[in-house]
Amino acid sequence: MVENCLFCRQQRPVTGEGLLIRGYFICAACEAKITLLYREDPDYDFYLNGLKKIWHSPGDGNCEIMAEEFRLW
């Protein structure tokens, strides 16, 4: 598991703010930045490539379990 933010390298806080996706940590500030991005933003490709890294990674082994839990229909 990555203990620093994938984008800004901020250390993961013990209080749990931010996102942990497939073993990658995204801090709350970068999460907020991502939600406000437009395609024309100069940082768009930087964040897009980081998110691609997460989705194309093998994950932390819990993804299949979580996917099964959320399959409600």
C-alpha cells in the first residue's frame, strides 16, 4: 500500500482523510482538485495519468471482494 499521495506525495494522515483506491492513497486536497478539473485545465493530464495508474494496477487484493459486496442487482 502506498502511504503517500499519488499526486502531491503528502504523507497519509492517521485520521483517515483522503481516498484509498486499490492500495493507492489520494489526499483530500488532490481529491478536491480532481473533482473540479476541466479538460482544458493544464493539470488535467497529470491527474488523468495518475488515475490510469490506479485502474491499470493489479490492486491490493481486496478489489474482487469489494466488487462482490457491491453487486446488489
